[in-house]
Amino acid sequence: MLEKVVMSQLLDHLNTNELWPRFQSAYRACHSTETALLRVLNDLLTASDDGQVSLLTLLDLSAAFDTIDHDILFHRLEHVFGIQNSALSFFRSYLTERKQMVSISGYSSNPSTLLYG
């Protein structure tokens, strides 16, 4: 429940301060993957109509945040997006000192502290 409250406040902050990239579709009212795809399709068709050659490269970023360094993330949240005080503390407490382990057939590895993700 706390995550939903913080995410709501974060989204309000991004909207109020107009910090979204111009064509951001995720997490925005009246935007979706469909609107993002329509934008790409429109750009490709417009370029084709103008006689331009287009190249579309698609990347799967579903695991992109699995490699983000927490210190870099905290710095950007604070200095680029203006997230401070309790909101920044929430992200720090949520991501700091998290551990993972593997358990198979009753055997478990030692817990390992996560540095990324």
C-alpha cells in the first residue's frame, strides 16, 4: 500500500513540474503502449511519404533496471527529478540492503546483498 501512495505522489510531482519526456507514454493518463506505437507508426509513414528512408531498432528494456547502480539512481532522483526528503528516503530504504538467495530442494545459498536492480 505504501508503494502505491509513494508512486502516486511521485507521478503527481512529475506531472506538476512537467518533468516527463515529451513523448513519455508509460504512467501517464491517456497514454499507453498503443499511443507510443501509433506515434512510431505515424513518424515512419510520414517519413516514407516524404521519400525518406527509415530504420527502426527495437530494444527489450524489460530488465533495464536490473543493472542500475543504486547510488546513481538516488543521485538522479534527487538532482534531476527533484525527489527529496521522505520520498527519497523511501526509495533508499526500499533498495538499500536488499538481499537475495536461492533455495532448491531444501538447500539454500547464503544471502547476498543486491547492488543493482
